Amino acid sequence: CFRAENKITTAVNYAATGSIVRIRLLYGHQETADSELTEFKSYLDLLNYSVLRYDYLRSSSPLDPKTDILIAVSPKTDFSSEELKAIKTFMQNGGTFILLLDNAYYSDSTHAVEKTERDQPRLTQLLKEYNLSVNFDVLVSENPENAGLRSTALITEPYENSPVTGNAVLSECSSISILSDANAVVTPLFKTKSQTYSSPTAYGIDLQKKEPSPSGSFITAALSKGENSKLIVFSTSSFLNNSEFLTDI
């Protein structure tokens, strides 16, 4: 088993130094509501991390690369140009940004996978500068042995040379592509097992496999290192929701 909290706290601990004491949760972009993250925030509190909001327009204290890790849980709207500049300055001065993006979510009311609307050209450009792209698709397992209770809850495994260990369940995740036109070094963290295929979300979600559907093993989380900065990207935030946070395989 690999408990859900390990997925994100492994990334936090990997990025942290002895002086890191604050987790700054990004607000102002329709991120996941606080009411859905109480288990996650309680767990960080148990690890002696101070959890504070960061809203570029309202926060009284700026991001400090010596004491802060910035985490964005499923932002739906884009950064302003001034806000992006502040975040990039934080990162270039040694800061770490952990970003969890969602292209789909499981609806408890309809019992179906629904599309998440995102239009974020500035965020997309930031990813590109770190040699990453989160594709607009949903990964689905062809093999029931590689899936959880629903076909989009995939049992993933660490990528070769990944700093994380142990399998993890990532629900409603998308594929991540590594680009080749940026000055950053990317290390994949998690990948799906084989017999997984990609279903595009451009015109809604249809989880039935159609030919030619890309299939194989896909990257679902990655670490990108710039000269002084770290960007850690997960292609889903579902495992931080209270309903899934303490779920084992």
C-alpha cells in the first residue's frame, strides 16, 4: 500500500531544506476549496509545517524562497502578468513551486468523469520554460488489475531514477510531456503501468478506447530543475481531496 499523503509530502520533503517551515497555498484562481483539503492541511501541521494562504493581491507577506514552498491545488484561472513575475522571481531566487493540475474530475453526483475547464496561457508558458507540458487528456487503464474502483483511478509506479519510492494511486490523471526547448532538467516521478491509453478531453470526455488511441506507459508527475529553482508537477490533484486522502491501494 502507498497512502495518499506520501505522494505530496514526499515531494515537499524532497524540496525542503532545514529552513523551510511554511507551506504557502496559492489562492485567487478557483483552486480547490479549503473544505476539501482539511485532511491534507492537518497532515502538514503534524509534520510541523505552517500552512498559510498566498494571494498575490491580498497577502501581506511576499513569498520567501528561504522559508516557503508554494503549492497550487488545481487552479482553474490564469495568473496575472504581475503575479507570474512575482512567482518566477521567487523560484529564480531558490524557491520551489509544487503544481497540481486537473483536466478532469470524478463527479459524485453523476458518477461520471467530467471535464475541467482551464484556459491558462501564462501558466502553460511557465511549464514550457521548465520543459514540461500537461496534455489535455485522461489516462484510462485497459487492464482491471492496474486500476482502482474506477477505470481512471490508476495504480502508478516510480519512474526509473525517480527520487520517490512505492506505487501510488492517481485518479483522473493526464499525461505529461517532456519538451526539448527549455533550459531545465526534468526527472519523471511517476508513470502509469502498461496497458494504459490516452483519451482526449478537447471536446468532452469519452473513456471508450478509439483507434488510434495512444497507449503504453505515461508520465503523470515530474520534477524540473532550473538553475536555482524546482518545479514539481502532478497531472491530478484528486489524491488531496478529503474523500481520497487516506485511501490505500
